[in-house]
Amino acid sequence: RVIGAGHIFTMLLMLFGELSNPFNNTVLIMERAMREGDCCAGYWIINGYRYAQISYALIYFLCRVIIGLPLAMYITYDVLLTKRGRKNVPIMTGVLWMLAVWGVIIGSIPWVKESFIMVQHFMQGQKMKGYLDHIEEL
């Protein structure tokens, strides 16, 4: 905002990057509850866990690949390759911004792969990674 450019893009990337957090936190809380055993692993937790996982996987994949990747490509183009972008954002600032943006995108590849595999397993009716083995016993 200081230089008058880029703040909307930054906020959009942050929004889409963080949108999956509530879903991930739900999965982690449910896993913790199931580890606690009889006191916390009730019917709703055990049966809802798989759906919480698929919700997280879908949102994560959507935000990082379907929305985030094209948005990052557009921002890179706009900031570094257009006359208006170079006028509004100094070249070194733009390069540093894009290194940070692409660092996050590239750094999230392992989780994108994991979320894609989780969706595939869900669609095939298989167990998903992280699905606790003791659930069948309860």
C-alpha cells in the first residue's frame, strides 16, 4: 500500500492461501479426539472425520491449484511484464514479491499432491492418508 500498488493481489493470495485452515484445523481436532479414545471419539467424530478430510483436501486443492496458480501467474505477468506494472512497482520490489509468491506456490507442492491423492482415494472408497486405523475397531 505504501507504493500504491499490489496490495489487492497480496490480500487475495493470502485469502486463498489461508482459506483451507479452518478445514485443516477441524481434521486435526477430530484426529486428536479420536486418539483420546472413548471419552472423545463419539459417533459424529468418527463418521464425520472422512468428510472433514475430503472437505479440507478439496478446498486446499481448489485454492492452491485452481485459483492460486492462475492468480500467481497473472500477478507475475502484471507486475513484471507490463508497462503499468513496472511503472507502479519498482523492478526489484516486483522480483522480490514474485520470489515470495512462487516460493509459497512451489513449497506447497507436497501438500497439493497429498490433497489430490486424498480426493482420489475418497472417490474410490479407499482409506485416506492420516485416517486412523483404530476407527474400524470402534
